[in-house]
Amino acid sequence: MGNEILEKEKQALTPESGFNLVGIDPFGSAGNMLYLIEHFDKYQDALNAKKERDNPDEYLILYPGS
């Protein structure tokens, strides 16, 4: 299976509303590659938080509510 991000993992971090700022651990095992950083109600707040992260080696995703 390799280092694929599982659909179940993505669904677990997709909020019902608002936006989740999620980090990706490229060295994590399958099912443990994603981790929640913070939840935001507004897209602009989530986007600003993503831009303000200081670690250039950190991989980030914004998951919108379903």
C-alpha cells in the first residue's frame, strides 16, 4: 500500500462545517499520516493560519466542511 493517505483518514479530518487545517506526516504509516492542527469557522482565518506556519518542511492541507 505504500505511504498512501487513506480515504478513511481524510473523512475523519473533514469537518461538518468550517475548515480544518491538517498537517501531513510523509513518514507516517498508512492511516496515521494526517494530523489536525486547528479548526476554523472562516476560510480566510484558515488560509491566514496556513500562511503563518513557520516550518517550510511542513505539508499542509485545508479540508472544507462537507
